[in-house]
Amino acid sequence: MPQILDPVPQDRPDRLTCTYLNYTSQIQVVRITNITNWYFERVVFPGQRLLFAAPGDAHLEIHTGMMASAILSDTLTCADLAIPDHVPSDLRSDTLVA
């Protein structure tokens, strides 16, 4: 069942379904902060895959957890993380987090 928290703003028709995999051995916090009137933040555990919806011009910030702090380790465009349209729709929406 899809979990919809913080849906993409209605005035953004350029919604993409994206995926991110935490391939590190550390907990990461991912954020999208460059979209006006919308804030997205999730914790991604080591080896966990996150499936989410975002506007096409969004940037995903990757913050890697350290002892009592987090360091911005990377910023990726959501367009680069987008799932191709030819993926069957039942696979695209089963674990969608928006």
C-alpha cells in the first residue's frame, strides 16, 4: 500500500517517480529543500531502497550520519534518480513514498 506523506505540490505537473539506494554502512538522511512550499525528509538505513515522488527540478541532498552529527555528502538531481516510464505501474506504486 502506498504511503503518502508530504505529497508533491498540486501546481507541479512534472512529478517523477524516483529511487535512491543507500549502499553505505551508515544511516543517511535524505532531503529535498529546493522546492518552494514543500519539504521532503526521510531516514534511509544501510542497504535500504527509497522510492519517492518529486518534481523534476528537485535536488536530493544526502546527509550521512556521524556520531551526533550529519555531513552533507552528496546532492543528486531527481531527474537522474527517475525510474523509466516503461517500468510496469504496479511496480512503481507499491512502496511509493511521496
